[in-house]
Amino acid sequence: MLDTITVRRMPFAFSEEIDPVVFPGDHARSFGLIAGSLLLPHLEPYLIRSMKAARPHVRDPEILDGLDRFAAQEGHHYRMHMKFNAAVRRAGFPGLEALEKELSDDYHRFSRERSLRFNLAYAEGFEALSMNAIKAMMEPDGFGEDLPEFMQMFEWHFVEELEHRTVTFDVYDHVVGGYFYRLFVGAWAQWHFTRWMRRVAAYMLKVCPQPKTPGTERDGAPRPPRQPNLLAQLPMLLRIYSPTYTPHKVEIAPGMERLARKYSEMALKTS
Ligand SMILES: [Fe+2]
Ligand SMILES: [Fe+2]
């Protein structure tokens, strides 16, 4: 299920002004989501650079096709998030600039100075953990009906993440390989980017704290994605660290295929 990688150019456009409390009354979850969006225009270009560096070493045409489609999908993802992030920045969080610069410097340094093996293991560490998180948040049927545009953007993005879930695993395995190296660098990568996201969300909460009296939920206001239950997630987490793990064996709910079709229909262009 969900085993083709379709590159979709999406029509999302965000208004100039966005209330950064995207889930009314819930600052923590709003800023958690925004931290993820702010990560991507730094992380995804780094993933693309790593895949392109691996490309000359790939001999298998199927893996090569996956690599090219992965790079094209990720390119669309971060450009779309940049539009959303620009609107968030206009809401005034001046400390974000320094946090983003630190992250961007890290990723450029990794591309320049770290081995291809490190960069490919980092990429798979990110893809494996995000696949788990996306499955926990979105299965079986996505985020729901009548979503605001920014939630549709996340839903489209996450469906494509599931579509390309095998690519970085296959490229790592084909070009460099080695379970223990992937395990340790992958786990370090997961610490590296989740720590940055936690710092961003904490900074935003400091600037714009949760009000003491809970706000009343507005009818029709966007709701945050389901919070993954950590205990229920444990088997999935252990699975990506297992020596027998392969994303090829991960089951994807049929509802994700329906969403993939929905976003293909909405796309300006597919390839
Ligand atoms: Fe992506
Ligand atoms: Fe991805």
C-alpha cells in the first residue's frame, strides 16, 4: 500500500498574517507544530544534498528513480513550508533567527565535513522516526475534514513522507551499509533535530506563554493532530532500531492511499 512516489506541485498560499497560535488555546501544540515547520527548510535541503552526493554511487535503476523522486518531493516540501514560516516570522519572534542560523550552520557543516556514510545515516534516522510519528498522528484517515490550508499542507507533506519511506534506507544500504553505524548515527540525528525543535517551541512559549485561564475552544477552529501515546509507540520505536528493520515491511493504512489520491487531484502538476 502506498508504494508509488508521486511528485505533486501544490497550490497552497498562506495569508500575509498568521496567528502563530494555530490551535486556539493550545500554545504548546501550536509552537510544537511550527517548530517542525521551521526545521524543514534547513533539514530537507541537507537531505537532498546528501542524496545527490550518493547518486553517482547508485547502480540500481529502481533506487536511482526513488532517489530522484525523493529529492523532487523534498524540494517541494521545504519551499511550501518556507511560505508558511515567513508568515509566522511576521508575527514577531526575533530569537528565531539565531536558532535557525545555528541549525543551518550545522547542516552545511555536515555536508562539507562529514562522510557520505554519516550524512546518509542521518537522513535515514530522520526518515524512520518521522515515518513513525506520521503514522501515529495520521492513521487511519488523516487529520479530518475541512482542514485549514496549513493543516492540508502538513497532510500532503506527510503522505509524501510515507510514499518515500524506503528511499533513504535503500540508498544507505546500497551505497555504504552497516547496521550499527546507522543505528548510532540515526539515534544521534533524532536527538539532534528533536532537541532543536524543543528549544524552538520553548523559546516561542517564553515569548508567548500559555494564558493562565484556558481559552474557550472556537467552533470549527483547527485541532492539533493526535498526540502519539509514548507507551503505545514503543514497539514502533523499537522496530526502527531492530537489526531486521526494513521500511519495506511497514504496513500503511488504506486511508493514506485515499489521501494520496486527494492531493494528486488538488495538485497543479503531478509527475
Ligand atoms: Fe519532506
Ligand atoms: Fe522525507
